[in-house]
Amino acid sequence: MRTTVIQMAPGASAPENIDTARALMTAAITADRPDLVVLPEMWSCLGGTRDMKFAAAEVLPAPDGTGEAGPLYRFLSGIARTYGVSVHGGSIGERHGEKLFNTALVFNPQGHEIARYRKIHLFDVTTPGGEGYRESDTYEPGSDIVTAPLSADLTAGLAICYDIRFPALFHALRARGANVLLVPAAFTVETGLAHWETLLRARAIETQCWMVACGTTGTHTDASGQSRRTYGHSMIIDPWGTIVAQVSDGPGWSTARIERGVIDSTRARMPVMAHHRLSIHTP
């Protein structure tokens, strides 16, 4: 399965971000002819005030298709249907009462939604450099572990950004049949330089899955008017932990072929799940 990561430098305007995403996706699909295209976290509205985030967010149709679709949903579904590709829509804001969900959507080549994942782990941290983030001020955490069929022999496990620091989620995804991990992100430059590649390769190695990680890049403005920079460096990593495709700084894309045979041979040579002995339970 040819897979393309689309790296963007989004701002707070959803219409402008849709135009940028359309241009990048169309160019990548025309040039590389992928089977699966992946967008980054919150590509639809990165930064801005709480009101801006709510204005860019949508009430999503029910999973069975009932209900009205907003412009972001229609755009993602339309790209999938128009070009006959699977689309992982990174993540967008989903309206949920007084807060939002940070929600990933996956569409099949017919444009039908096949999976919906709401980010479980929210980024409430202060980095060593002193930058503070409070994702829970605007977002509600999800609770469901989600997989999605990509083909007859490839199953995706869904996660978003900060989730990558919680390996139990990825072991649960592997236990549910995942052999490809799809992780949109908006990693800060500080944490990205320190941990992005290390965490992604670790999750790929320990689960023996393909890792497809798609990040935002560039500078955006937060609610207080402060400039924030995200790391980019979207990458595709094989189950042995080898980086096989990467975008560096700035908008762009990269494509690699994900092969089931690499998963099978890696797991056969080192059957780590069969060797697993510890089960950790938290109160």
C-alpha cells in the first residue's frame, strides 16, 4: 500500500487550510499515486483563540452517515471519493457541548467514513523551556481504542500526537490486530527535537508495526498572541524501526510503500508478543 504523509503549516483559518490541504493532496496524489493519504493533527485550525477553534470545529454526522456534514468532513470525504484513495484526515475539532474532541476520521476510497478516533491523552504540560500548554481547557478526552481496516491484510491503529508517549495504548492496538499505526501530530519544536523520532521508532519497534506519523510544521499564533513553532519531520517507519520516508522542515509530502511481508518476517524472527510475561494494572 503506497502511503503519503502530507506535512502542512496551518493557521487558524479553516477555509485557508482547506485550500492548502487540497493543493498539497492533489499534487501528491498526482505525482506519487498513493493508496492512502494522511494529514497532520489539527491541520484545519492550529492556534488562534478558543472562539476561533470552535468556529472551525464541526458537529460530525453519525457514524452511520445520518446528519449533516460540515465543510471539513465533506472535503475529506470528497478527496477520497474523487481520487479513489483512502484518506486519514489527520485530526479536526469536533463540537461536543462546551468543549471539543480532537478527532481523527478515516475514509475509504468511496468516500465513506470507516473509523473515528477521539484523542485520549490531552497535552497539559510545561516544557523544559517554559512553554505551557493546556489542551484540556478546550478539549475533552476520548475513551475508545480504535482500529480501521485499510486493506485485506492491513489494519490501522489510530492515535494522535501526545498519545505516542503512552505505550499501553499501542500494545492495545496491536492486540486488536493493528499492523499499521497512523499518528497525526503537532509536536512542538522543543519536544520534537528531543523525542519525536525516538518515540515513533520505539512504538514501531515494540509493536512490530509500520508507523505513519504526520506532523505540522512552521509557526502559528496561540490565543495569547504568542508565536508557537511545530516540528514537522513527518516520517514513515518500518516494523524494524528503520525510517523509510521523511519530510524535513516546511510543507511538503513523502511517500513509501507499506508491505505486509515486512510485518510478518519481523514478527516471525522476533515473536515478542509471545514472549510477553508482565501485565501491569493501574488502580
